[in-house]
Amino acid sequence: MQFRKDINGLRALAVIGVVLFHFNAAWLPGGFAGVDVFFVISGFLMTGIIFKGIEQKNFSIAHFYVARANRIIPALALLCFLMLLFGWLYLPPLDYQLLGKHALSSISFLSNITYWTEAGYFDAASHEKWLLHTWSLSVEWQFYIIYPLVLVFIHKFTTIKLMNYLIVAATFLGFVFCVFASFNWPNAAYYLLPTRAWEMMIGGVAYLFPIVVSNKKKMLLERLGLALIVGSYFIVTKEDAWPGYAALFPVLGAFFVILAARDKSFITGNVFFQKIGAWSYSIYLWHWPLVVGIYYYTLDDKYIYLGIALSVFLGFLSNKYIEQIKFKKDFSKIKDYLKCKPIYIALGLVTLSLIIFGKTRYFYNMPDDIYKAVTVTSTTNNSDYTFDKLRELEDKTTFRDVKYKLLIIGDSQSGDFVNSLYETGLSNNVDVISRIVAARCQVFALDEEMLNRSFKVNDNISNGNISNERCQKQISTIQADEALDKADVIVVSMFWKDQSLPYVFKSIENIRSRNKSAKIYVVGGKSFNRSAQDIIYESYYENTDISAAAYKEISSNDSAKIDFQKSEFIKYQKVLNFNFINIMDFFCSSGECTILGSKNEPLYFDDTHITEFGAKYLGTKIKESNYFPNDFYQ
């Protein structure tokens, strides 16, 4: 297909948006829409290649696949290989195993599905996933696999002209489905091909229905398109349902720029945009690991500028020395396609990634008990353990007629507390009911007016991590629950956020007004700045004291400062008539925090949740503290 400077410049605009957004979202809140621009470009180019081949009766699906493999795999494979080498040298086992899994899904072009399935409560933050950006390459590759097969099949039964209109219809229907899915299944809509295909097909529409207008009208069309793209970078935010209807702005913008076909445009045709456009694929590949590196090692903001410069430089090197390699793509016989070198590069990387993911232990020289401690995770039955008993107790509606009727309210932290009580052995004098509130709600018992006020300082609400309707439903259910009136003992345990503490105290006040006789216990936080696994791993290799290292990592970040929360709870416990249980005191004292047992058994499986062994340890400490009477226990 003939090289078009305007499309190359459009690539530059797309990658600039993505890179700036990822390095600092405040600069371009909607810069992620650059990916959607890439999709439109890909659809235009692929449709052109396929239709031209079909019209000339020389289209080969095998040749098409090999050409795409030659274009995409080498640079991607090099990135994945170097990331795996980096991970072996610098990452702890859990992170390295995850990197192996992600490299495998990236080079097999299934990473979009992988990241979709990983979305959940205990999921690692996106800035801890070194190859997260490859999801878009997987979407494109899946489109490359399916699109030509469908078109070749349809061509057997219809004309080229009818195929053109079928693509227009499919594009419209795809957009309608995308809007519906974005509001009903947001994670799936973001990552999966069915909601992204219309963006590539509209690029195909631009190829199939070119326009012939005056240069003046082409200029106006181009400027409208550029305004839509750049405008979306500033107007759209990550809180918007995406791709959804808002994706029309960058998608139509790219569509208009391609239709305008202004090869001599100063905006898209200037030297800077042409260079960045030529390197755009490799810049895209390299920028995200640099973003993750800045986050992972908590580097200063000044490294953002270095990261951007390195992204461009590494993109230039990758383009010059990897992308420019001319792999053979024309083969006379079908079996000769097996000689396609990028396929073997991909297979080699698949093998290496499988070994790293499945046999991570081989890459680390440390005692078995330490290795086990640094590799315990939420997926090794721990997240189920956190919630199983809590959910079982939530199904109960009324207390038995016993001496102590215990109501526990909260999130996963209350699950840890319940497990600690049960691991120690509760007596028949105690009956327990639980009521779960999502951690992201941050409060647990407010009337509608106060709840709405609390939402204004709740970053999870403002960031769209949870809906205010969900929080309202859970909290109103607790407010109306008879168990609140009948409980003798009420325990509240949540992952507290500093900014929400005034509304936490209002929640406690509301509970006390409902039940004036119950003993109320508020359980403090027990979080660290980093996961216990990272602390143990780093201390082991640096030959430093693990307990002392853990003490230095007691949560002190902007939203959850354990010491500040402790002082606030102590200040208000007499005023509001509740008892404060400072959980951190059971783990930490005299400059040390216990995160391993005497035989190196892990007490935590992340930065805040405890293992079954940790629950037994904590339960014993709670029992010895005499917060509860002796006949509470067996």
C-alpha cells in the first residue's frame, strides 16, 4: 500500500497522546484515546491490503499473516525478552512469575483476555504490570486473524460492492454493542475485541468510501478531525465509560483525517511528526515499562521527563535495528511458510515464558522456607480464607439466645478479625453475625445526607472504582438491620482512609445512638507501605533484619497513615464511647514488626491481609490482651 505521510503523522499524534497520558495523566486526561486512533489506522490499512488482494484475485491469507508477523513480532519479542532478563535480575519471585505469565500472553496475543480476567479485588495495580500495554496489540492481532477470514468467506457469496455496505452495517452495529457493553460490562468492553472491532472497521469504511472534494474542504475536514482527536485528549477522562459513545470523538477524528488525505499537511507532515510516526510502534512498546519502572521504584517526578526521552530514544533504536529487518514474506509453497523466522522467535519466547511462569523457583537461590514466604499470594487460597467465614456469617439473620451476640461490620479487614477469633476458639456463649461493606465505601453507617458528603472525599467514588449506589445500598441495609439493635458486642473493622475518618466517627456515633448498651470495638489498621513478600525478599538479599525492615514500612502513605489513625481513634474513643483495638501493636513493638513466624511461616499474604497462620497468631494476641471476657473463648 502506498505510503501516506498524513497517516504517519496521525500515528505520531496517537502515540504522543498515549505516552503523555501514561507518564502524567494530568497533562492529557484523555490521552489514552490515542489507542483508538491507532485502531482506526490499522483498520484502514488492513482493509486496503485485503480488498486490493481480493479485487486483483491474488489475496493470500497465509501471506497476510506472515506479513503481520514480520511487522509486529520481532520488536515485541525483543521487548519481552529484555523484560524477562531484567525481571530475573531485579524482581522478586511473585513479580517475576507474573511477568512470565504476561510475556506469554503478550507474545501469543492473548494479553487483552489475560488482563480482563485479572481484574478484581486482589488484582495487582495496573502500574505493577510491565506489559499491560500489549493488550492493544493482542486486540489488533485477533482482528488481523478474523477479519480476512470473514471477508474472504463473504466474498464467495456476494459482490465487492455489497461487502462494502456490509462493513458499514457491521461498524454501526459494533458501535451500538460497544456503547451497551461499556456501561454493562466495563472491563470486558475495554479489553476485548468485540467492543473494539468497530473502531478498526470504521477505518475500513474510510478506505472503501474515499471522498473527492476540493483542497479547501479537505483542509477543513482534516482540521475538524484533528480538533476531535486533540479535544478528546483534554475533555475525556478515565472516569468515562470507555470505549462507549465518547470514543466517537477520537475515532471520527481519525476517520476524518484519513478521509481528508492531505499528504502535504504541515500538521501531520512536519519533520517531527514524521519521525515520531515512523518510530511510533516501538515508542509505544518501550514507554510503558519505563512508566512502570518509575512507579515501581517510587522515583521522583523528574524521572518522568527522562522516561519520555528514553521512550523516544529506545523507540528510535528499535525501529532502526529491529523493525527495519527484512524478513522473507513471499513463499511459493504453503509448507514454506513454516520458514517464517518471527514465528520461531515467538515460539522460543513462549517456551521461555512458560518455564519462568511454571518453574519460577529455578531462578532463585534461597532457602525453601523463605521462598515460600515470599511467594504466598491471595491466589493460594488466601483470599478465599479471608472471606469464607465472613460470608457464611453474613447469611445469618438473627442471633441465637446466647450471652454474647457479636455483630461484626466491615470489609476484608473484618474477615481477618473474624478468622482470628475463630482460630482461637470461640465458646458456645458467643453467636456471630457479619455485615460486609466494600472497602472502597470507606464508611459503614451514615444517613443519606452524610453519606453523600462522604462521597465527596472518597477517591474511590471520584475515580469510578465503585458506584455510590452500591455503597448506598450496602450501608442502608446495615442501617435497617435489626442485628444492630440486638447485638451485645459490635466490632467494626475496615481499611481506613485518613480523609474519611470524620465520617467514620459519625458512623460510630450513629451506631451508638442506635444501640446504647452494646460494647463497641473499632479495630485499627495493620497495613504496610509494601507487601510483606517484597519486604522479606529485599531484606533477605540485602542481609538486613526482616522485622526492623517491616517496622520502617508501616503504612505512612498519603491516604492511610497508621500512626495518624491511631492518634485519632484514641482521641475520640472516650467521646464516642467505643474501645479502640490497635491491631498493629500485636505485630509491632520496639522498632520491629513480626511478619514471619519462628519457622519463617508468613503472617501476611500482601500488604494488609493475613494468612491462616497469621490469623492464629493474631487470635492468640487478642485473647491474651483481655479485650474480651474469658468466657468468650473455649
